[in-house]
Amino acid sequence: MVRIIKQTEPKELSAYKRTQNCSYSGLRGKNKIAVYKALIKEQYGLCAYCMCRIFYENEAERNIQIEHFLPQSENELGTAKSLDYKNMLGVCDGGISYNKRNKFPSNENISCDAYKGDKRLSLNPSDKDDFEKMKIYYSSSGRIHSENSQFDGELDSVLNLNTQRLIDERKKIKHDIIKIMSKHKKMTKSQKLNWIEALRTPKDGLLPPFYDFSVKFIEKFIK
């Protein structure tokens, strides 16, 4: 999980909010697509929570969902927060499409907003002060943790970010990094730092999935 710097809301959302009786449930078509694309752009194509790839090609080919950090259940349709772009995050489908592809039960390995529902998070990744309190780190087993004890519990109880599906994804990345380092045993500190910088640099507006895990894992080998 990394800090999200919110940008100006898309003009389509601004225009829609000026219409009479606007509500989040009425946000559809080109207006909603504009929000999807704005969230993908400002988050460099990554889910705000698990950091897998989020995308929108068309309604049949998308996994992005609009997450309200302050749940809609606490902000009835038509109120400011339901259409407040600063309250919106781009998240993945929480593993629903993964389960369908693999013919798993629909509720298996669910994470992110699909798991969160109306539960509350104490810290917001798009809030600078909140993010500084998160102090995210990863264990060698591929589990995500926080030095903040309350948020550490919420990573499991609210977001389920240590579900086996996500742990396995992090383990794959860990093994790939170890494989590269084994192949280049004389990799210098400078080369490792350059590797990290490359991971942190968007390519065509996108960052690699789970890149924060990659960065923190490589950092362990820098002396």
C-alpha cells in the first residue's frame, strides 16, 4: 500500500454534480467511466489497497471498482461525500474474477473493498498524515503488516490483505527477485538502488503490480 495523491476531479463528474437531483447511483455512462480513468491514472494503475493491476477497457473488460473511503452507508445518496472525488479510491474487484476463472467459491480469498463492505478503516492512503501513520512493512512469508497496531489488525479484519491469494502473488515476486539476484551475484549497491528507482518510475503511466513489496524486499539486500 502506498500513498495516493488526489488530483482534480474529472470535469465530467463536476458537470454531473451540478445537475438537479444528482446522486451516486445516478453516476453512469461516460461520467462514471471518466471517474474510473481518473482514478486509474492518479494511482498509476494499481488498486489502492492490495496494489494489483486495475484497468478499464469497457464494461465487459474491467476490474476497477469505485471505493468510498467513508462508506456510502454513512453518506446517503445525494450527500456531498457520496460524490466527493476526494472520498473515492480505485480498487480491484477483490478477487471475484479470479475465483470465477479458477472455479473457486465466490467468497474465497476475497479482499479489498469486496471484503470491506461498510466496515471502516482508521487510516486513509490518500491522506498524507494518515499514510505516515501506517508504516507498512512485509514479512518474509509475504504477509503485509503495519507498525500501527490498530491498522495492522484492520489489514486483516477490514481488508483481508493477507488472504492466501495475495500472499502467493507476493511470494512469486520474492522468488523472481531472488532468481535475478542469484543470476547477478555481483550486483552492487548502486545497481540495486537503480533497480528500486526503476520500479518506482511509472512506464506509460503505470507502476508494476505490488511494486511496494518489491522495493521493500530488495532494500533488505542493500548494505
